Amino acid sequence: QVQLVETGGGLVQAGGSLRLSCAASGRTFSTYLMGWFRQAPGKEREFVASINWSGSNTYYADSVKGRFTISRDNAKNTVTLQMNSLKPEDTALYYCAASSGRFYYTSLATASVHSWGQGTQVTVSS
């Protein structure tokens, strides 16, 4: 288990950018597969992006591919989601997630996540 704290959410106009950060506690952060999920009101939590332990492999949901970038800094125990060209449909509560599973070029399943952050709100106005 690891404690995760997200920051960086806010209100932005369509076409704008936001940068979300997730700070993790513990000395095993560099061994975890990390991901971002989001949940809009009345909808299920959905996968956004994932990154393997070293940062050499990433995977994105089709809805954000080309607009969002996930990265990590194992020396600082942080994972970041850079969001550009934001759309109103990106409005959601964004969660940082940690998994001990292997990285695959497919959506990270919520069932494989062992630690979640508290979430940070992203609102995109039209």
C-alpha cells in the first residue's frame, strides 16, 4: 500500500491546459505501475493513462491520446498528468492509482489497483 495525494485540479476554459501531480509516500514507489483514472457525475470510473515502473512505457485511453501525457519522477515519488486541449467532456474527478501488476498496452483495470488518491476536480467550461 502507498498513500497518494493529487494536486493541480481546477477550472479551465475549453482548449486550455492543466497539470495534475500525484505525490506518493513510501520507498517502493519506483516498483509500482502508476495510472490516472477519472469519474464524471453519474458515470463509472474510467481509465485515462498508465505508466510502467521506469517510465519507459505509457498507455492512454483513446479519448485522451495525443492530448494528455503521463510521466513520473521516481527520485521525487511523483507522477504527473499533463492535460492539453481540454474539452468539456474531460470534466471529472481525477484519481491517481498504484498497482503492483505488470504493464500491458491496455487499460489498467480498477481491480488491479491497490492504492487510490482522494481525487482532484477538473472542470472544463465551454
